[in-house]
Amino acid sequence: MTRRPTILIVEDEKNTREGLERALSRNYQTLLADSGERALQALDETPADIILSDLRLPGMNGLTLIKRALAHDSQPICILLTAYGSIESAVEAMKAGAYDFMTKPVNLDQLELVLQRALRSRQLESENKSLRTQLDDKFGLSAIIGQTPVMEELYTVIRQVAPSRATVLIQGESGTGKELVANAIHGLSPRARGPFIAVHCAALPPTLLESELFGHEKGAFTGAVERRRGRFELAEGGTLFLDEISEIDPSTQVKLLRVLEERKFERVGGQETLETDIRLITATNRDLRQLAQAGKFRQDLFFRLNVVTITAPPLRDRVNDIPLLTRRFMAEFARENNKPIDDITSEALNALMAYAWPGNVRELRNAIERMIVMAHGAKLTVHDLPGIIREQTQGAPSLGIKPTASIRDGNRQMIIAALETAGGNRTKAARQLGISRRTLHRKLHEFGLPARTPRSQA
């Protein structure tokens, strides 16, 4: 059974208060209060969807009540009633955050229309917020794991670049998560509802890559038995991500340059000129500027691609993220393989932090998966480490990882660190952690942590 919306009626005049209750109780759960102070007490006990309040109240007036109510966790819709209607009062009420303003005596039919419109607006806002959360969870910053300064800088750049139309070049070694960065930019952009199409250029020979990008007409070459749409068409209205852009051949570079300059192209073997509306993001693990200067990549194309450059940092530059990454991968692969492993020894974690990780985060992820699959106990130890990591980290100095490195302890320490970095600001800390503010509040309660964590706390 669908829950009826709750309306808190705040009116000091008894007959009006009870009259409104009788009129609204058929379709709504009703709460009553005869003052602003009692209204806030009622709101603490039972969250309301809507507050319907008189402007003139004993003690706290309706405008002050609205300001206090909107700061409440439930953030109710606020509608003011007054027998002293004026333009000035209406403007002041709307500035304070009121949804609407009605004069007394109240027209009940008009009131019902206002209430229904307000609830529809609230539902739409909730659905949009849920969709944004889902998009962020799937494509946004929550997919990128890290809290070190270089990662905080990366998050800042992503958030700044995402809303723009700028072409982005992502540089970084193999395994640093360049596609995750591209996905985050897309997911936080106005194109988030459109497709995200990825092409790994190094995996395709030149002739096939051209057809893959631009499509081809039937009979364009041997084996072209029907018309095929290319990735530029499939990415229409969204984002096209070209990984290892340095590997494309000169003829494809020319076509790509034309698309960036004119937003037009033809399918292979076709005569029809097609227009495209895509955002282009490219990535490379090579120095594209150096290649352009050496004549191995078109300079004019490089300048077109290099509007905004983002560097995905190697794992060796963010060693302190390794415990966080390790725990995230442990939880993922323990769940996938149905293995009750939720802990790792400090010795094993120190070894992971001492290793050079030439394959970066991808190599770490693969190593944790292997360790989970091959482990016999409920805790990962140095004996579960891949042989090359054991060999290269023997005798490595301790990096200060405490023995209490369980998933729960790790999450608790992670939340404390985020709060310290954010100066106790829960909204900023939640954003750093990639979770909602409500989830952070629940975790604080779960771990017995204060809402604000002093910077001196360990």
C-alpha cells in the first residue's frame, strides 16, 4: 500500500487548524502544531513531506519556521498561509525557501492543487537525484579509487572539465585507469544520458580501424556485405573515447582532423556527408607532443586533441592509496568467488606498498584477484602474494601499516581521513569518498564517530 504524504499543519487558531485537518485527512497523514517551536519538535519526531504554516504565529513566526525547517534532514516543502497577504510578504517567503504562498480564508480546491503540484515536483526532484546518483555510481568519480593529493587534484580537474564541451587528452602509463577517467568525465557531463563508446585503436589494423570509426557502405571492400554504422554514428549525442590514439595511421589522422574541424565525415566507400555531435576524449601512454615534434603524429591533429590534458598518475606516485585499493579489490573478488576473506596481514600489505607496480592499478587488481582465488585461509598473508612480489619486496622496510587492516577498520580509518582532509565538512568528505552525505551520516553512526573529526585525531 502506497504511503500517504504527511502534512504538518501549523496554526495557532484552533478552529482553522482543526478545519484544515478535517479537509486534508482524507488524502494525507496530518500532524498538528499551534506554534513554530512545537512544529519543530513534531518534525524531529515525525518527518513531514509538507509544512502548511500560518505566517503570524506566537513566538517564532512562519518565515523563521521555514528557514529552520528547510535546514532539517527531511527538508519538507513549505507553504505559507496568511490573512495579511502582500507582495512584500510573498517575496520574503519565497526568498526564505517557501514553495508557495496562499491567503486566508483558504480555498480548499486551490490548496489541493498546490499540494499535488508540490508533491509532483518533490517526486521529480527525488527521481532526478536518484538518477544522478546512479550515473555517478556507475560512471562518475566513485569508480576511481584514491585519496592522495595527486588523486584529489585529478578529481578537481575532472569536475571542472566535465561540464564543458572541450576535447580532452588523457595521458598516463598502461594500467593507470585512463578509461575510468574518460567515463567519469562523460558521466558528470551534460551528455551523461547519451552513449559512451570506447575504441581501443592499437587493437585494430589501419583498414579495419577506419571502418570501425566511420562505418562503411555495402561493397566498399571485400567482406563488406552490408552497410555498417561506425563509432562516430553510434556515439551521437554522447562521448567517443579513443584509447591509444598515438597508434592510428596517417590517413585516419587526416579524417579525424576533419571531423574535429568540421564535425563532418563520410562512411568508407560512401558519398553521403554525415554530421556528428559527439564529445571526443582520447588517451595515450606515449608522449604525443614528442611524437608530433618528431613527425610521427600530425601536429595540427595534436593541437586539436590537446585542448585539455589530464594526467592519470602512476601507482608509484600514490603509494598511500594501495591499502584503500587493496581493500576495495578484496571485497569485490571475495564476493565474486564466494570466499569469506575480509582481512590482510600488515606484512602482506607492506609488501604490496613496497612493490614497484609497473603495471599500475591493473596489475594490483589482478594480483589481488589471484590472491583471493588461491588463498586457503580467511586472511591474506605474505604466502598468498604472487612470487615476483615476494621476491622483490623481501627485506623491504615497514611502511607503517597497522595490524588492524580489516575491511571494517580500513573503512573507518578511510572515513576519518576524509573528514580530516575536509576539515570536518561532511558534504565534502562524502564527495571525496564517492558516497552520498546520507550514507556517510549512517557510517558515522555505525562506527561511533562524531559528525566533525578534529584534525588532531589519528
